[in-house]
Amino acid sequence: MPAQDSVRSVNAALAIEPVENCSMKSHQHRPAFSIAVNASAKSLLAIVLSGACVFTLGIDFPTQAAEAASTSSIPSKDKKPKQDPVLKGLPITELSADEAILHALNRLAYGPRPGDIERVRQLGLAKWIDQQLNPNSMDDKAVGARLEAYPTLRMSSKQLLADYPQPKQAEKQAQTKTAATQTRGDAAAAVVAQDMSANQTNAGASDSASDAPNSVSPMKQPEANPFTPGAGGGGKRGSLSVDPNTVPRALADDSRKPQRVVEELAMAKVTRAVYSDRQLQQIMDDFWFNHFNVFAGKGDVKWLITSYERDVIQPHTLGKFKDLLNATAKSAAMLFYLDNYLSVDPNAAARAAAERAARQRGRFGMPPRPQQAKKGARGLNENYGRELMELHTLGVDGGYTQKDVTEVARCFTGWTIEKPKQEATFKFDEKQHDPDPKIVLGKKIHAGGMKDGERVIELLSKNPNTAKFISTKLARRFVSDTPPPTLVARMAKEFQSSDGDIRAVMKTMIYSPEFWSRDAYRSKVKTPFEFVVSTARALGTDVDTPMPLVQWAGRIGEPLYQCQPPTGYSDKADAWVNTGALLNRLNYSLALASNKVRGSRSDTASLLGVDDTGGDAKAALDRAVQVFLGGQTSPTTVETLQKQLDSPQILQAKLDDPIKRVDLGVVAGLVLGAPEFQRR
């Protein structure tokens, strides 16, 4: 199909299904985002470029990369290339120094910020990688200061359950508090009345006492909350202390609703990804959370997910896999999400009844009364046992059977939650545990009590299929949708020899020739979250209010913490490449570069170093391609972009105005929406 016909077909399809509808169909619960790019001439540019994106993304990119490389300064194969000093210690032979640095920043970070490539060049690429593999060696206090704006990040699940209750529960708490306050006030008033009556000889006191029974002691009135609008003090401080233009409306309105917990978590995730120097740490956090996915929308998970990410995922991202697996197994969020907190030995109730009967015989010397089984009694739940093997360790082809699933579920009976609505911490209930021997993968498990589950975790952590499965997922995330088997094999070998040391496995991958190959360069399509964050980083955007970026990630197709199935979000291109999603990506890049995203500010003119007067759109485009794409674009992209240079949306001028101005935001936005920037 000719390229023009392809674009026409895309336009026809989009005319039937506008971009607004694409997002609203999938996320009707999300507020519509008012961006002037849609329904304007700029969206027409987005449609044209999306046609190129759709069909270019379907092409094997390494071929394009090779074409681009032919014009770069790479030595001939006939001569042994002299390695750039900045690449010392790394097995890089197919990429130039600038390409290798860009590749590292796109794979081990969320893309470069202005000046990052030069900073890495000055430091040395191997040293930068070593810093990323050891994140605690870097000072990240600046990001910590930004996160101070989100108090829920530092709260325990118990605190969150108490401070951010469900609306009905909050209403009951308010009523109880009001009743208690009124009772204290009435009691105080009665005391005052008695005191005043005892001193009726004092005329002034008598006058005051006549009103006392109907008044509340000022000392017993509820304190005004300085952060609640309208609470005491005339409501002045609460209503004026917060600028509604800098805080998302949903947060201001629902400041004590459970949604606030997940919203702050999502905003913190964006903030870390945009600003943290510990970039690999942020990517590994995202990788492992996705691997051990829990859905914030299921029941109580919304109150448990903050502790899950903070206390379970983040401390173990580059540690031992067994420790991470053990922490997730004991996490209240995972126990609730996969229902293991309800899983008990089916014979537990009968066993407890028999014990009570024995005690009764011993105490009273009489036979016990027969007891009927309770309706709806809990039993064995296999959800966690199945996902533990299929998704967390062995993989779907990991050599286990349905019998193994049942036996693993038996090992984890009694792993539950202490007071789920109050404490929400891990608890092992011996009475609910199956005490009988189990056979898992041919191995007898009879350690007793909680040690049965811990023995399973150790067994699965050391299994060769786990080493292969985890290595494959890491290689797919960082190298290619179809990672080279030889690389996976070396990573799996390191996994086993290092007792599941994630940092050691990552180092094996990063220091492999496959990681730095031409085939791997720009071969991965960015997920919506990666695209949203990398665009903000590329523009050097100052993000004061991250919530709009969170909403854009959801609009493009990846709502944060909202992946319902335990599989997590896909890390392969075919899950993200479609016309509607690409249009939303283009609209986002145009909006962010043009300063039409609330709470975010980009100085495109300073970044490009181009004057917007004079009407030299070609110079602006060339500079944008150099800044954002490293000067490497396919002929299709160049042709598509150059055709837009005469557009009135790029060259802004009135009929009586001899001076034409280039809209640098549109130019930058279009380049950031190009197929090359969709890849990492």
C-alpha cells in the first residue's frame, strides 16, 4: 500500500473514531483533559504524523538504524576500531560514543535530560553505570524534598486506614466524634451551671448562670483544623492556604478520601522518574512492581499499596531475589490481592472443634454436643499458589502441575493479615495451617508451621526454571522483545551461581555485547509511562503538579497502579502500538512542549537555542531533531515533518504582519511524537 494511501486510511479511520473517544472508552472514570490541541489544526498534524508512526513502527527498526549508522563516524570493519575513551571497559563495538550514551540513558534511565549526555561523557559511561547499579552511592535529597508534599508516602497502612476511610466509614467516625464532643460540652455546661447557682449572691454571676445551661464551654469546642476549608476561625486559613491552580482539583476536593492515597503514590512515581538521579532504581522499582503486580482498585489494596511499594519492592530491587519473593509473600497487599489471607486448611474447623470437645470432656467428664458445620466456611484458595509459580518464579512452562499448585497452596495456609481493617500487617495463624506433609516439585515439604511456606520460597528461588524466567523478563525489558537465548542463558547462569543476586544478573546483562548491539539500539517501544516521563525529561520540563502527567499516562493506555490482572502491563511493542494510542502520544507531546499541560513549564526556545522570529522553521526543525533524536531520523520521518513546515500552526503571522514567528512548541512536539522518539 503506498504511503499516501496508508495515511488516508488512517485519517478515514480516525474520522470515525476521534482521539477523544479513544481515551474515554477505556477510561470513562477519568476526567476529560482539556487540551486545545484536539479539535484544532494541530491535531491534523498529529494525524498525519501518526500515519507515519503506525507504518514505520511496523518496520524492523535495526535496518533503519543501520542506515543511519552508515552516515555516522563508525570505522570500517576492515580496520580494528579504536574505542572512544568514554566507553572504556564496555564491550561496545557497533555504536558510536554518543549512540552508546543515548542508548544507556534510554535503557537504564527514563531518557536524557538536557545536558545529561555531556555529563555522562565527562564522567565516563562505565562509571555512570556503576553508580546506577549502586544507587545509595548517589545523593538524592532534592527528590526527597519534592516528595515531602505527599504525606501519605510516610504513613503505615494502619494510619492510612484511619485517616483516609471510606466515605460511609468517615461519616460514622464524624458522627461519633460529634456526639462525643457534644457530650463533653453538655457536661461542662452543667458543671458551670452548678457553680454559678452556688454563687447566686453575686448578681453578675447570676446573670451569667441563667444562660449557662444552653451554652457550650469555649474550652470544649472542637478545635479548628487549619488545613480544612471553613473549619473554625471563619475558614480563612483553610481556603487561602492552598492555591487551586497548583493542586489537582481531585486532590483538593477528596483530600481525605481513599483515592488520595493512590493519587499521591502515582504523583510520587512520576516525580521520581522525572527528577531522580537514581534512574535505574526507579526503573527497577517499576519492573518489580509490574512483575509482582497488585491492583489498587481491589478492596483494601488501596490502603496497603503504599507500604507494599515502599517497604517491599523498593528495598529489594537490586538485592537477592529470594528476599524480594519472601517480602511479597508476606505483604498484606499481595495477601489481599490474591486472596491468600482467606486460605485455610479445609480441616482446620473440624480440628478446632475436636480440640474444644476434648477440653470439654476433660473439664466436665461429659460427651460434647454435636456441632454443625458453619455455612460459608473458609477453605483452600489456590490463587497465590498458582501465580507464585506461573508469574513470580517458574513461568508458565516451568514444569509444575496442578497438583503442585494445590500443594503450594497448602503450604501457605495460615499466611494471613492481622486485623485487615485496622492493623493490616502480616500474621501467621497456626490454627489455620495445614500440618500434614506436602510434595512440591517432587520434594517433600514438612518443615512445620510458617516454615512450610518459607521452604517453598527457597525451593522456587533456586529452581533453574526461575533463573531462566526472571532472566528472560529482565532481558526483554532492557534488551529486546525477543532477547537472544545466549544472553538469557548467561544471565540465568549468573542468577544461579550468585544465589539470585539481581545486581549481579543486571551487571552480566549490561556488560554483554548483546546489550550494546546495533540490533538492540532503539528496538524497544516505550510504554505510555515511559513516553510521558521521557518527554518531560527531554524538554527539561519543570513539573510542579505531576497529576496531569499521571492522567496522560492513563489516557495513553497505562493508568498507574490500575492494572487488574496479576500479569502486570505488557513489555512488548504490540500491546502499545495502535493508531489511537499514538495520536494521544502526539497530542501529549504537543501539549507539553507548548505549555498547555497544567502545572508543567517547558522553555523550548532556550532548549533549542533558536530564535522564533524570522520564520526559519527548517532551522528550528533541524535543531529539534538534533536535540531530541540525536540527529538520527528515518527518511519517512524527515519527509513527513518537512511537509508541515509551511503550516500556519508552525509559521504564525497575520496578514499585515511582515514578521513570521515559528511556533517552537509545535515543532518540538511533532519531533517528540516521531517514531524514533517512541523507541528507546
